[in-house]
Amino acid sequence: MHQLFRRLPVRAYWLALGILAALAVLWLVLLAPRLLVPAQSNASLRDVTDPVKRQQLVDERLNLQNDVRTTLLQGAGGAVLLLGIYLTFRQFQLNQEGHITDRFTHAIDQLGNEKLAVRVGGIAALGRIARDSAKDHEPVMESLAAFVRERSNKLRQDQHQEASSADDISHLGGDLQAAATILGYRPENRQRAESKRINLRDAFLGRAHLRNAHYERMALTNADFRRAQLTGIYLDYALLRGGAI
């Protein structure tokens, strides 16, 4: 039945729900009290010869039906109120999720900008999203890790054309430093909830400032950390095969 209604156009769907709600109210008002508290039958009144007493019994049963009707309507009103609260809360959640999605999309777009300040701003925005939304933490980390891998390798290729060795590379770049910092300073509870390793294979992070950063359990195969500041860095259970430190 629910699937049938969902196939209707939106206006027809809500109209059908309104009709069903009206029929439910009519059932509560007209039929439910009589079903729960049946009226006095002639058989039950057969032995009552006093007309006044008979009328009292009939009136008492009507009063009971009215009490049941009032209780049912109050219950229905409470259910409608709770439903309204739930729908309001759900709409608030959807609005929040939509807002975060818009923020995420805009921040990702900023990563491809030619201006360094815009890229750093996008990275900072992604860091805030990762803190605000547990559900978006891993997508943010995966996006930042992909950015570090691709951007750092492009930087390494560009600078190696001018430098004789990796030790001659003069700087890392503010955008890469910002992304590497966010990856290394994730909240501990979010680290434990990550379902897979952060992939920084082949990443070039020479001269990065990563003091006390948490890079444990990351995939760092062939990653290059030469001349990086790694004092106090956590590398427990990280994949380090072929890396340069």
C-alpha cells in the first residue's frame, strides 16, 4: 500500500494521506467508541422495569462512549504532535546534511583553484567539515589524501627539474602543509572509526612540519619525508616499505 501511494504525484500523494487521516478521525469519533463500549441492548435492559433506571443506564453508557472518544482524540492529538516534532527534526537534519554537502562540494572545487590562498581555504573548510560531521570524516580524509598524493608528486616533478636532489627542494607549499596537518591531527575517536587506511603511497612530503602528528595505520609505501620535521610523529602499524625519512 505504501509503495502504491509513493508512485502517485506529490500533490495526489498528500491528498490521499489527508483523506486517510480524515477517515481515521471519523472512525475514532463515530465508530471506535461504539466498538469499545457497546450501547445497552434490549436484552441487557429486559429485567430493568423502572424507566428512570433504564434511562440512567443508557446515559451512563453514552457517557462512557464520550470518555473513550475524548481519550482517543487526545491520543490522536498527541500522536500528531509527536509526528510534527519528528518531521521538524527530520527536516532540520536534512537541511543540515544539505548544508554540509554544499560546503563539501564548494571546498572540493576550491582545491583545484590556481590561487594558493583559495586552495588553503578549501582545505581548511574540509577540516571543519570533518570535525562537524562524523559521517563525512572519511570522505574528507580520502579527498585530502588524494590531493596530497597528486599535488605533491606534481610539485616534486616541477621542483626536481630545477633542483639537483630532493634535499635541494626549498619548500613544500602551504596547501600541502595544510592538508598534511589536517590528516595528522584527526580526533582520536575519528581515527578509531576509520574503516580503511589513509592512502599516502608515493606522496612527497619533504620539508613538511609534522611534529606530534598521528600517521599511524596509514599507507606510506614509497612516501618521501626527507628533511621533514617529524619529532614525536606516530607511525605505529603504518606501511612504510620503500619510504624515505
